Amino acid sequence: MAFCRSSLLLRKAYGGSRRAAAVCFSYGSLLEGSPSYSDRRRWYSSSEGTTMSASGYNVNGGPSHMRGAVFWEANKPLTFEDFEMPRPKANEVLVKTKACGVCHSDLHVLKGELPFATPCVVGHEITGEVVEHGPMTDSKISERFPVGSQVVGAFIMPCGSCFFCSKGQDDLCESFFAYNRAKGTLYDGETRLFLRGSGKPVYMYSMGGLAEFCVVPAHGLTELPKTLPYTESAVLGCAVFTAYGAMAHAAQVRPGDAIAVIGIGGVGSSCLQIAKAFGASEIIAVDVQDEKLQKAKIFGATHAINARKEDAVAKIKEITGGRGVDVAVEAIGRPQTFSQCVQSVRDGGKAVMIGLTLSGAKGEVDINHLVRRQIKVIGSYGGRARQDLPKLVKLAEKGTFNLQAAVSRKYKFEEVEQAYQNLDQGSIVGRGVVEIM
Ligand SMILES: [Zn+2]
Ligand SMILES: [Zn+2]
């Protein structure tokens, strides 16, 4: 077995060779362990039911196990582990993961800034191919997502039947927050991920996308047309989804609005593209990296401000005739930029917060300014999977949303650790996506 960088990291982190030897794989060994292309075709096209064997669960005669990247402890590298093949339950879909985006929310978990159940598999921005439906799944779901079809998954996976889901507010789904975000499970209180051999449960951040297969509640999925690529389309499920939720529901952007976006990462740059699609007139990008501001122009920014060189609030006021913007979006998650966002909006304007931050962090607001000037401070976590995700797919299909420009770096599955390091260093302009295939 070849020694790769991650095996050295693993040895360093865990002080032993057992796990490193067990989990590190070269590309060659990965291919050897996988079914051949023709096996895969037979497996996907098989109409036979699922089978159980002494060695475990088999999907239509496919492999009984899979690999996934596991997070164990804050600031320790992810390790690749063997899992039993996950089993979907009613109204859930087993997806062969093709690509998974690299997002700051995962990074917050990996750095211990957002508490989450461990061990877990992060990754919540996926595309893939439908492999199987859980037993007793609604026939409408199986018809909508037939085996072999392409899908994209939203990170907020609505249960479809709670108080908020029944009002169409999928982005506030009680089951999602109570089970997935609070416990790392799906909505029966159980994970679908178990280590091969030991049977140890591993929790799921959303669907646990950094694995060769994932189980997704069907309401969190939308069909992905064959004309759209797996890799670039992964960003639809979080970066674009979050941007759309902020612009459509929280800000309710109208044509002609002036918009400022603070923080031009994967989500911020998607906000620029959505603002343009909604007909915003002034689109002001604010960041501290010139490279990101350069790229912002491609995404539709009409103005760019480097907040390290200029006073961002003063400059935004100057661009908007002294008034401030109709809508300002904070896509970083820092107390300082939270305040900048509030100060950047005109009287009666909307300051929309979408950047997650350290658990317990507080943002300051000038109360009198807020009261007298009717400033609206609005939190927004994401979009509404069932109504919004199909629209995002259409925007991408028509080229209104430029997926190719949104994705700036692609990583192989075994480079996942590197991907999060690059994200942490701020060196990914736009979005990085891990190709799992
Ligand atoms: Zn995300
Ligand atoms: Zn719900």
C-alpha cells in the first residue's frame, strides 16, 4: 500500500499505525476494491429486490460496504473508514454519491466551533445517482426518483409533515433541527451509518455526503437533468440554496434593488449571481481579498470594495447616494461584519444574516438606529427544498446561474483533508467540490 500524506497525518494524530494502515488507500487500491464498471451497470440496472447475505447488506447484488470520511475529534484529520452499506427506510433514498461541496459549516464542525455528535460524516452538498428506495416508500417518490436517475440534495432535508413543513416553511423543519442538527440522525432518531465490523454508529451532518453512498429523506432531493454535470451541480444544494433562501424569502429582493454582499466565498458569490438573476441594479461585493473581488465581477457585481483598504460602510453609502443599500447580506459570520451589514442598509432596509459563527457568538446593534430607522435584521439559514431546489436547477439549466464559474476547485475523494485546509486558509475562490464518483 502506498503511503499518502493523509496516512502520515493519521499516524501523527492517532499515534499508531493500526487505523492508518486500515484506512489509507491509494487510488489503485480504491479501484481494486470497487466493482468493475460492468458490475456497476448490472447492479444499477437490476430490477431484483435487495438481498441480505452473511457478509451484510447488498444493494441489488452490489457491494456490501462503502468508504466514508469520518470526523472524530476537533482539529484532527478526517480518516477513511469502511462502513456497512447504509440502508434507507421508508421515504428515504439511497444515493451513490458523485460529488460533495466543501462548505464552511462543515469546517466549523471540524474545528469544534459548532458542536455536533461524533464520530460523524460531514458533507451536505451532494449530487448522485439513485440506487434504491427504502421499504414502504410512497410510490410517487419512487416514480419521481427512479433507480438510476440523477439527483441533487438540499442540506436542509425537510420531513414533509411537521408544523413548519405543513406551512411550506421547509427551511424551519422541526424534525431536521431536532434530529439531524441536534443528534446527527435521521427522523426516527437513528443514524444510517455503521462502521463495518464493529457496527459502531457514526452520525450524519445532513446526509453525511463525504461517503460513497448516502441516505437522503426524499423531500430533500430534486431530479438533476442529464444535461447538468454532477460535480458543478453539487453547489446547488447548499451555496446556491442558501443564497436563494436569503434573496427570495428573507430579503424578498425586487428588480432595481441595491444589494451589498459581505464575504465573497461560495455562498456570497452565489448571492451575487442570484441578486443579478432577480434584477438588482447595484450589486456591491465586499471582501478583503482582491482575487475574490475580481471574480465577483464575473458573478454580476457592479462594484467591489476591499474592506481592508477602504471603509466598507462609507463606500457603500457613497455608491448609493448616501442612503445605503436596500438589502445587505452578511455571509461570513463575524460580529464585526454583522455590524457592518446592519450599518450598510438604508432606512427601512433589510440586513440579512446567513453566516454561521462560533456557538454563542453575539452581534451588536445600535438599538435607537434600529428603532428610528426601521432597520430589519433577518436571519436566514437556507432555502425551502421542495419549492426552491427545482427552481435552482432550472436557473442552472438555462445558464442564468453559472455553475461552471461558481466551482473553482475540484478535489479527489482522498484529497478531502486538503480541501478543508484550503477552505480554512481562504484560498478557495468560489466553491471547492470533492468528486467521489
Ligand atoms: Zn453548507
Ligand atoms: Zn418538517
